[in-house]
Amino acid sequence: MNADLAAPFRGQAGYDLVIAVVVSGQTPEALGKPGSKIATLRGQGDSPLAGTCHVELILPDKPSRDQIFPNLFDPARRAFCAQAGLAQGLALAPALKTALAGYSQVFRL
């Protein structure tokens, strides 16, 4: 995940929300552990790049994980992964729209 790309922009552009789409199979707990890129963006830790962003993590749901893994790079799975991702995206859209409503500047990873 390239969450470290958002950190320098936090202070310069005033991003209050970072949306991170993660397909690596990591858990939210692992992504937000102390010292992680997500924790730094949330203002946890002593990094000079630490911000106070709200971070929305979008991780594959069970149907998507079933299509993506065990081989994330299998081209034969591409259409199935896309269909599962589209279904998940449509299901998440209303909640994400609500989350975005209060923010004027959003950094999307």
C-alpha cells in the first residue's frame, strides 16, 4: 500500500481524509498497528510526517477474497475479481458517500 505517499500531502494540501483501497489481504488490525503507515497518517507515533487524518480502509470482503486469493496475480481470475469488486463497491458506496460528505479535500490512494 502506498499510504506513505499521502503523508507529505497532509500538511501541504490540508487533506483531512485518506481513502486507502487495500488488496493485499492484510487485516485492518495489521494495517493500523503502531508504526504502520496508517497509524502515522492518523497521528499516532512520532514521525515528522504524522498527521491527524481520518483514514477509511477499503479491504476485500469475503466474496472478493475468495476470488483474489490464493494467487493475486492469476490473469484467469481477473473477470471474477472485477465482478466481486464491483459488487463490493456498489454495496459500500452509500456508506462511503456519507463518510465523504464532511470533507472538502480527500486524498485517494
